[in-house]
Amino acid sequence: MSQQVGQVDTLFLHEAGDDFLVEVRRDGKRVFHAVLELKETSAGPRPAKFRVKRGSSEEPRDPGQFVELARRAARIRISQQTSKRARTKLKEMLDGYQLEGLTVRTCRYCASDGRYSPITDDTAIKADRDYICPDCARRELQRELSYSGSITGAAKERLEELLLETGDLDKVTNLLQGGLNPDLTKFDEVSATVDDVDPVPTSSLDLHPTLQSRVEDRFDTLLPVQSLSVENGLFEPRDQLVVSATATGKTLVGELAGIDRVLKGNGKLLFLVPLVALANQKHEDFEERYGDVVDVTIRVGASRISDSNASFDPSADVVVGTYEGIDHALRTGKDLGDIGTVVIDEVHTLKEQERGHRLDGMISRLKYYCERRQRATEGYDGAQWIYLSATVGNPEWLGRELGATLIEFEERPVPIERHVTFADSQEKERIVDKLVRREFDSKSSKGYRGQTIVFTNSRRRCHELARKIGYDAAPYHAGLDYGRRKRVERMFGNQDLAAVVTTAALAAGVDFPASQVLFDSLAMGIEWLSVQEFEQMLGRAGRPDYHDRGRVYLLVEPDGVYHGSMEMTEDEVAFKLLKGEMEDVTTRYDEAAAAEETLANVIVAGKHAKRLNDRMLGEIDTTRSVGRLLEWEFIDGFAATPLGKAVCRHFLAPEDAFFLLDCIRNGLDPFDTVAEMELRDEY
């Protein structure tokens, strides 16, 4: 054996019942391991039996070979987990050969397997009442993860980071059962930042007298982003792209410019948003604030099949609408009158796969409408365009492409802690209740109780969660009537509610002074949140006049999805959102999208359709698209066919149009046709 083994780096001994496990190491690797049995002699403890382990079997060796190995060892180590009695016995045996063994702190799991794995205060991981090495702790964590479902790489990576940071396996695995230790759940902290901007006094504004008095009654000075906008030509008027975080006051920029031009007789205001729920809310806000001095109407595309907007008044001073609602008016030749101001809220929608190209096309068509009307109408000087967004990855490029002055203001008045914990759907309800209670039971240095916005992905879930919260809480979504929503807003403002539970779809319009935001779901309907949407929603946590900090919790279901079409799981999405870079806002066209927008441009502009195509953000091969439209018989020359008009009016993608035509030609009942389309979309 001595010839085979040669010099030994380490001889490691660990108590195993009445015997001792022995590991022989050289060059940092195990050479072999064995079992040593001692006997009592007149000279003290001595090796009685020495058996080398080979897989599941043991080979007896001369006990003297153990002594020879011990003499060749550069160091002899005894595990700290070996009992005091057994350590004494080993040291007496080694003393008999004038050898010395040092007791060291080792990983119990490794030692029990006969492996030498020393640990220190810096590397030891607490596991129950033992301390183990990082490798064993990772293996134990992986075992726990396997019980909890298929946790993906991003979540596993974060849990392993926490394991090394905390040195406590039990605390980390507790997160898998919805543990809420804030020291463990905390992912990071987004620092407070405040840009130094000289505020513009409202008394210095040259607004229409009616608007001027109302603004001065509401504010002494403008907020920083509003001040920057005014200083950079808002009332000259210049087109502007205003990029600023949620709740920093950018909506008032469009409101001031638009209402001022309305009252001065310079054309109506179009305030456009991506969602019907937001349009309803903005319509209510404008009615409440200015309904006594201007006519306010709403134009939404609630259905692609029905055009039943009976309340729409195209002659109104203020038109609040969805992108689709206004685009439908353009596609069907409605007269929108003189447009003085166009506000595009949530302009980062341009990057979205389905809605992006439609917004891009609508902007081009609406600009064409305004330009054509300006040429034909004496005294009308065209429209001012104001684009608003909380989050844009490429604001300089987008501003240039839109021909707008960039007004960018980065401010986070209070720091925001971001936390992650893992839980299934039912466990989330318990966690939401606990977090809401914990927050409401605390007070800021300014004397305000902590209040919570809970974001979830359906109206039904809003009501479920609100009922499960022990303190006063209320659902809040677009399905509630105006009076009930206003009552919830008032109660929250008076601190009579600990929480509101709202849909992610209403995130852009929710304006509650909350200190905490909880994500019960990271989806909006059946689509995962984008980084832009996520940043906008978490930005609701913490107000400088109320709170010392904001707190955000992501309640993540390992391996969770909300629809079979979702490619990622909730734990993957969570860390993508937390670590994600802000996405660039641009619009990309496939053949179907290019054809759809070209068809709409042909209907609106005829032979000038190429000019509309060329100034859109996304690139369109007009020649190819026109060729496809001719092939499909959607157009005849530069005029739409009846089929093309129907396809355009109902915002149908070409494949949807062909599917419907097949159903009609086959005599399928309309209800069956709708069912077939739903099934096709499902699978």
C-alpha cells in the first residue's frame, strides 16, 4: 500500500458508531477511504482492524498499514463532530506512535460519508442544528426545490446566492413556503434620486384665463417634469416626447397644452390611451375637472365587430379615446374636425407585437388627416403632438423618429425595496394578508399608515383577494361603476382602507398614495408583464409627502403559468423583470402586419399610402405589401374593394379574414364561426 499511496496530504478521521471512517487524500483528491476499529491494550488504544472500502464491499488490510499511512501523512485531522470521548481515544492512539491529530470543524454531511471538508465561519452553512459545506447545502437546496416543483435557473440562481449570503439553509428553504423574513426576501434596493429643476410658478404661465385660474388654485408651482416641458417650448407649441416615472405629473403636460388650445380656439384635444379602462377613467377625470367649460366625449374600440359608440360626439372639444377607437374613425372616414392637440399616452406600446404596428399606423394616418385638413381649412394651423411614457429604453432615438423634443426626467423621490418570495396560488392569499396587515400597522415619520396596492391578473381574482385580507380592503377595476370606484379612491385617500386589489390592466391609471405594491401575479391577462409595465407598476410604491420608502413584493409561483400559450414560467419572468434592461421602443413588421397597415393607409390616403408607410417607425416594403393586397383582392388599384374595406374596418389580420371567409362560404352559423375562431386561437 505504501508504494501505491506514497506521500499523503491529509489523513481524515470521523466517528461512525463504534468505529472511525478514514479518508486518505493526496493532491486535494480522495485516494481511498476505509474503516478503522480500535482495541484497548496495555499500552493504550491501538488499531485492531483496518478495512478499505471498495464500493459496497470492504477489503481487510493489516492494521499496521494504517499506522504507516498516518506516519506518511502531512497532517492528520479529526472531525469536530466526533464525540469528545472518541476524540480522546484517537489522540491517545496517535500519541502512542508519536503522531498528532488536530480537531477541525468539518461538514457533517461530508464527514458522515467519510469525506474531508473543512469549513470556517465564512463558509459554514447552517442546516437544522448542523453546519455543512456550501456544496452539501446546494445539494440539499436542490432536493428541497425538487419537492416544490420545477424551479427554473433564474430562481435557483437567486436562492443559491441567498444561501451563501445568509449561511442558513433553513431560512432559504422557508422562502419556498412563502417565508417573509425581509432580510431574506429582499432582492435589492432602488435608491432615491432627485434631479435639480427650478420649479416654474403657475402664476407665470400665459394660459387662457379660465384655465389659468384653475391651475393657480390647484398648484403654486409646477412639478419638475412639467417645468422642464414648459421651459422647452410646450406652449410655443413644440411636439414633445415626455419620459418620466410614474406619478411624477407628466399627464398634466398634455392636459395643460390641450385644454389651453381648446379654450383659445386652436382646435380640439385628442387624449389617446391603449385600453378601454384607461379611456373611461380619463374621460371621467376630464368631465369632472373641465366638463363645465368644454364638451368631453369618448371614443373607444371596445369591439372589433361592433361600432356601437352611440355617445361619441366628433364635434366635442375633448375626445378621450383608445388608439383603436380613433383609428376606426380614420379607417371609416369620420370627420374629426380641427385637432389642436394629440396626446399619445403610453407611447411605449409601439414596441408591442400586436398593438405596436396599429399604433404606429394610427399615428401616421392621424398626422396625414391633420396635414390634409390644414391645407384645406383656413385658420387651422395643425396639431401639436405630445407623447407620454414612464419607461423608454431608447428615448433619444424615439424622439428623433417622432420629430419631438425629448423631455426626460429621472426622479425617484423615495427609495424602493424590492422583495421576492415563493408561493403557490393559495399560499399567496395568506402572504398578501400578512404583508398588508404588517404594512398598515406601521407608520411613516410623516405620520401616515402604510397602505398597499395589490396587482393581480383578473377581476375575479381582485374580489377573491380583497375578501381574504383581514383588514379593510376593496377590489378596484374597470368593471366597477363610477360611484363605487370613486368611493374606493376616497376611502383609500382617507386611510380608511389598508389595501386595494386591482388588475394589472388598470396599472397606468391607478393613482393611490400607497407605500407598498404587491404582485400577486406577473401577468396581464394571459400575457407576461413587460419590463416597462413592471417598472410603471412598482413605481406606485412610496410617495415623498407620505412615506419614507416604498416596498415591492413579487409573490412568485415556481413553474407557474396562467395560460398554455405562455412560454416562460413565473419564476423565470420574475428575475427577468428584476434584472431586465429597459426594452427599446421600436416597431417591427411581419408580412401580415405590413399588409394590414398598408391596407389602412390605402383606404385613408389612396395613392399617397406609400408616404404614410415611409414615415412610420417600422420599415414596410410598400411594393411587396401592395402586391399581396392585390393578390388577396383587398384592393383594386389604389382603392379598397368591399372585402378590403370590411377587413380594414374590423382590424382583421389577413389570416383571420381568410378563416372567416372560409366559414361563411361553408355556411357555418355565425356563433359557430366565433367558436371556431376562439378554438383556433386557443390551440
